[in-house]
Amino acid sequence: MSASIPALRRPFPRCLAAMLLVILLVAPCPAEEALPPVTLFHTNDWHGTLQPAPALWMGVDDPPTVGGAALLGGLLDRLRLEVLRSGGRYLVVDAGDRFQGDPVVNLSRGRLMTDLYNQLGYTVVALGNHDFDHDLQGLVDSQETARFPLVCANLHPASGTRGVWRPSVVAQVGRVRIGILGAMTEDLPLITFPRNIAGTLIEPVIPALRREVARLRERGCGIIVLLSHCGHPVDLLLAVAVPGLDVIVGGHTQNHLEQPRHLNGVWIVQTRGFGSHLGQMTLFPGPEGKGIDKVEYRSHLLDVARVSPDPVVEALIASASAPLRAELARTVGTLPRPLLRSGPAEDSLPAAVARAVGRAVGVPLAVFHTGGARADLPAGPVTFGQVYNALPFNHSVLVGELSGRDLEAAWRRGVALNALAWTGLKSPPGGTGLQLGDGTTVVPDGRYRVAYNNFLAQGGDGFGEFSRAANATGTEALVRDAFLESLATNRP
């Protein structure tokens, strides 16, 4: 069941802006005039990014410093005031994955991100797969103080979590009625620990959205906005397969779009995520608020050189971070070169983590899933806080035996999807098989000791091969601790 919410549900805390907001909401619009535009400010995949960081994806030589919640707050305050002064309205939306990243966010079990999203004035937020990183009760607890609803139309809640999210909401923005619904990736059971979503039911996304869009149209919504945590390739499919959508605000895959993609009459947007950008999409409603006549779009890079931070958000972060400040600033090693989440195979952060995992348990053959690396590490001194940001999950190390057949299957799919980083395994040039680091040929019926982690052990990211490992033995070592040890001994 969808619910109604007021437009502009939390204006930013400036007296002038609050007065303008009231005037704009109650002032009648002459019938002959065009309806005022509605601006969608949007983010996705924030992943607990509290502080600015070097934008290494823009180049490792002198990259700009970007991102962080305080910069977002400062930019939102300025842009919202501009919208109000121009006679427009606005909504602030997010396409999912607020949690996981900064240790301060993790140790708060998500509550800090809820406090920040309250302060930043979000209207509606989509449910993302990382909302379940602290299990179902963690999600319930983190949402207790939220002043924004969570939406997801194709994930049905377990008992005890009903009411934490809903399929959709309706925002009345002046004379324009906007339906906002959410969607979750169907891969949720593969990318989340099963115990963390026990009792929930994921439904195929297309029929769920068709049903909910029809309900919103029945409720008189002239514009339908989908907050999709399904990923950009799926968003393209949804634009064609789900009639009635007008806008898709995407997330999950962090496919940055400088300008919207227009497909089958649907406007599709997404940012790079990780606190780096704010999207500003201005919708010009059609007659009587039905459909969209025109769209204007701007993608804002949250650059510390160009954006002033919000002091209230800065203070909130500083207060939450104070107990951990010294530990987060502790230098744990030095890197001669940057380690990027996605870079040349041997020089990437996932490859360095795989090597560290293998050393930690004395197993030459080791693997790490690339999705477990969440941030880049710059060259030079590295702090504990930076490592925690890059490896925020408390994954533990296991050792087990994979058949040669499963080993090769995991290798080939991992290469095709850029999903696994290995050490001690290679495909010889011009060859068709695999070899261990010592040159031994992998044979289908052979057994090979592999170091991996508990996420892969449960078939995470669809790699069921690791769930079939024989003689699997858990260890008390965390993947993050193994990497910290490799940094301390200068062997990344």
C-alpha cells in the first residue's frame, strides 16, 4: 500500500527559505499559467561517505578532493534556495545504499546516516541491499527516528519489519501529484548474508512495478518516479517493460551519467555514488500535471574547492567521530603506489587483499571478491580509517578444498564479470587451462586448497562453487586484519 507525504517535507533550516516555502505551497497558480517546475535532487549509493576524499578515478596525479555529507548539505542549501526564489518546488530523493563504509557509520549500525539524512532533508529514500548489512533488526532500529520513508515495491517484509518500508508514496507538489516507488535488485539473496534477510521475499521486479505503477495512476498521480536499486542495465529494461514510468533515478551499479538517458519516453539518471555527486533534475509538468513536457539537468561534483560545507552537518559528524578520531587517524603503513578498487589486475586493491588473505593462513592460492573493496587507497601514508573505509565488511577468512572443475568455473566467471581477484592462479598465454603459481596444471578431478572468505562461502555474488568446498575450516582472522598486517610489513 502506498502512502501520501507532503512535498518539501523538511525545508532546510533557514528562516527566509521556510517563509518562501510556505508562500509557494499555498499561493494559487492562475489556471492559464504553466505549472511551476519540480526539481528532483538525487543521490545514490552514498555508502556512509562522511568526509571528502581524493577523486582518484579522475587521475592519480593531483586529483581534486570531493564528497562528504557536509559538502552535500552546503550545496543543497544553496540550490534549494535558488529553486524557491525562481518559483519552483523540489524533492530530495536517494536510490539506496546509505550504509556501509565509514567506520563511524558502521559502528552506529546505520543510525548516523539516518540522522544525517534527516538533517539533509531527504523526502524519500529507496531501500538498498546494504540496508541489511546490520540484519533486519538493525534496519528497524536505524529507521526509528527517520523523517523520511523507505520505498521498495518488490521486496516483501518479514514479520516484525512491516511498516519499515512501503511499496510507494505520493508527494503532492503544488498541483502536481507525483508517485514515487522503489525497486530492489533481484540479486539480493546472492549479495547479502541469508540470515540478514531471513523471512523476506523478493519478487520479480517487472510485475511488481507494473502493479504498483497502476495503483499510483489510479490514485491520480500525473508523474511517476522510480527509485531503482537494480542497476543501470536493468533500468534500461524497466524503461521499456514497465508502462507508465516517467523518471528512473538509478543506483546500485554507480554508472555515472552526466546527462539523462531518454529511452521509451522515460528519463534515466544515476550518479557515481560514494558521496561524489549531486544530480539536479528539473521537471516541467505537462498540462494539469500529467506527464513531463521538458527536462533540464545538471550534475554537480562535490568539490571542496567550489562548495562550502554545511556547519550543522559538520558538527554532527564531528560529534559522532570524536570517540574514534585518534584510532582512525593512526598510520598503519605506507603505499608506494595507489591501490584502486578497479585497476590493472595485479595492482588493484582486491588483488592486494587476496595476497594478504593467502599470507595470513599460509595458503598460496587465495581469492577475494572485488565487490568487497569499497574505496581506493592513495599512495603514501595510509591510516586505519582509510583501510576501514576501503574494507568495511567484517569478513572472516576460511580455507577449503575446491575441485579443479569448480576452481576453473569460478575463475572463468570471475574474469568475465571482473568479480574475483586471485593470487596463485593463472591462465598461461595461449593455453586453455589453468595453472597454480608453481606451474602445476589444474585438473578437473583434483583438489586444491584455497583461502577465501565467509561471504563467498555462502555463495555470495553467485559463486556457489565456494559453498561446495570440502574440508572447509573457519579462522578467527578478519580479511581487513590480514590486509593491515600486509601493510605493516610493507608487502601489499
